Amino acid sequence: MTRNSPLDSAPATSDAPSPVRSASDSALVVYYDGSCPLCSLEIGHYAGQSGAERLCFVDASAIGADLDACTGAHTGAALSQADAMRRFHVRRADGQLLSGARAFVAIWETLPAWQPVARLAKLPGVLAALEVGYRAFLPLRPLMSRVAKLAGAKPAAASGRNDQRGPQTAPATPDAAVPGFLRLSALIDGAFHPAPGRGRIVLALACGVAVHSVFAAAVLAMMSAMWFGMSESLGRVPQPWALVSNAALLLQFPLGHSLLLTRRGQGWLARMVPGRHGPTLATTTYALVASVQLLALFALWTPSGIVWWRAEGAALWLVAMAYAASWLLLIKASYDAGAEVQSGALGWMSLLAGRRPVFPDMPTGGLFRFIRQPIYVAFALTLWTVPVWTPDQLVLAVCFTAYCLLAPRLKERRFAARYGARFTQYRAAVPYAVPRLTRPKDANAQRSDDI
């Protein structure tokens, strides 16, 4: 129904609110396709939000649907059932019809939790980009609706009700993509409206520029270096010292990364930025240090000069697709875990807004529904899906895959201490690194930050 729609946050009950009311009571009339499971999930989320009493929902898919049920006699343009089914529409209290991205923004403006997103949508060029995305999504909607139905979502029409009620949402629907998205949008909104304090603002912006610049450089260096099997780099250390240099570069990241995650390491991070803002910037500092470590590893590696295999023709295309898919999995897993923490944005944006950092909850949604360590597994996949194989790449892949399998054990000890029974239940229900082919019946762990 919409390109970046929150599809997984419908209320857990099977009866959504009944927002049938008069035009005078409603800020917007929302026309939705109740025969579409995907659309019903999203509308179910909106119907459960604070402020939904100002929305009136009309199922345009119902046989003989009365599209004027909420509006009575209106002065706006007429809307046919076919048009309402073809494209998403809302009607303002003054009768004006809006469709596509503008319709979604109108809903977001009405719901307090979504108002930060609405403000972002009004930035120059954003609304036009959303509309392009929405139009690109429309041809894919039938396929995605079938996928949602297979996943357990139910259309509102499945309840057999045609009374312009809100969508009848499916029970056991993943419910935490929207909190993660709204958490990010609130963080960004706070950064756009910083609290007074010139020195604090300058420090926050400087840290933001530093961490994201180095982060981007590290990711690009990593992607390009592994694409060439570590055969292309800036390192020019002569042999035999190149072996020592490469070994040091290889070890410094996992050792430093793990050390900074200990209690003592976290104390060091809080003190790396002098002054009272150090603890707030700790996550930004951590991301900056990790980015510098990765940039050093992949930019300063001294290649052996030996190439064992280089993909060509169809093999190159297949490997390239696998490499791209691995990176997409890594990006998705990082988002599920909390993109603001993984990228270093949480610290400097919180400081800019004058707020304490709000950390995401224990991740159990998205890719975390299938395995407990999707970030480490996705990272390991990037190591083995490269089109060029050299001794350098093999050493890197073996060492870092071992790290990806062993290091999370330490992370899980911290989670067990922090979350207690919640993590114990989650650990019992979800495998460590290899997903199950079938989901166990008792896998009812809480989910958060799904998409």
C-alpha cells in the first residue's frame, strides 16, 4: 500500500477500533483496500494509534461500499470505488481528496506519534521521492500481499464484515518495526530542533561529521578490498615484515572491538571525549574507533600478489549477486539491531537534541526472529562471496569467520545478565547462527524493531 509502510505493528487483537463517525468528528476519511492483507495490517496500526479517533476508515473493497459513510454530504470531488481500490486516498474535513504519498503524510500529521515523520516528509524533495517510491510499489502490491498472507496476515474482508469498520487484523502479527522506525525519526527530529547551547551543538556536529565520514570510508574500503580478494590496497610493506604488519592489522580489530565492549572498555569510551558529554557520546566514540580500525585493516593491508581464482562471465554475475545480497543482509541486520547504535548516530544526535541516549530494546525481530546473531552471520557471508580468491582473502575469511562464531558468546553473556528471563526464553526459541527450517510452536519470544 505504501513503499516504506509499517506493516508489522497491528494491534494484537482481532478487532480494530470502529472509527465510523461523522465528518465533523473526523479530520480525515481514510479509504483502504480491506481485501489486501498488507494494507489491512498498516491501517490496523494507524487505527490503534493515539489520535486515531480523528480518522474515519472506509473499506473500499466491500461489496456496495458506501464511500460517503463517514462524510455525509461533502463538497469535494467524487471518488469512485475503482479509484479508491487502485490508489490510496484520504479526504480532508473540507472535502479535499489527497492520494498517494500526500495521503500518507496527511495521516501522519494527524497522529502524534507520526508527526516527526510528517515533518521529515515536508523537507525539500522528500515528498516527491515518496511519491516516486509509492508509484513503483503499486505494481508489486499484489505479490507482496500474497507473501503477507502466507506469513499469516489476514485481510479485513476475511472477517466477513462490510460495515466500514477498521481492518480486522491478524493475531500474532510482528509488532515492532514501527517503534524502531519512530525511534529513529524522533531522534532525527530532535537533531533538527537542537536545544540551546552553542558549544554542545558544535561538539555534537563535529562528532557526527567525523563518525559518519570515517564510517563511510571504512565501509567503502571494506567492500572494494574484498571485491578484489584483498589483492588491491595501499599497503606497501616489504616482505617479510608485511606478514607481521598484516597479522597486526588482522588482530587489532577483533581484539579492540571485543575489549571496548567490556565494562572497563565502556568506561574508557565514556572518557575518550573530555568533559561531561563523554558518556553521551560513548556510542559515537565506539563507532568511530571501530571505523578507524576497519579502515586501517582494509586500506593498509599489504597484498601478497598471488591470485588463485578470478570469476568471469556468468560466474562473476552469480558471485556479484551473492556478494550484494550478503551486504543487504548485513544492512538489514544492523537496522534490526538498532541502526542509530550501529552507525554511531545515537550519541551525537542525542547530544545535539540535549537528551539522554535512548537505547533500543533487546532485538528479537526482523532477522533476529530466525537466528540470534544475524549481524555476525551476514558479515561472515560477505567474506566468502567475493569474486577474487587469494591467500590474503582466505586468511581474512577464516580468521574473521571464527571471530563471528565465537565473539557473540561474550555478547550473549551480557544479554543474559541484562535481560534475564527474556533472553533465556529467546535463546531457547531461536537458534544461534543457522536458522531452523520450521519454527517451533513454543517460539513466542518478544519481538522488537522488526520491519
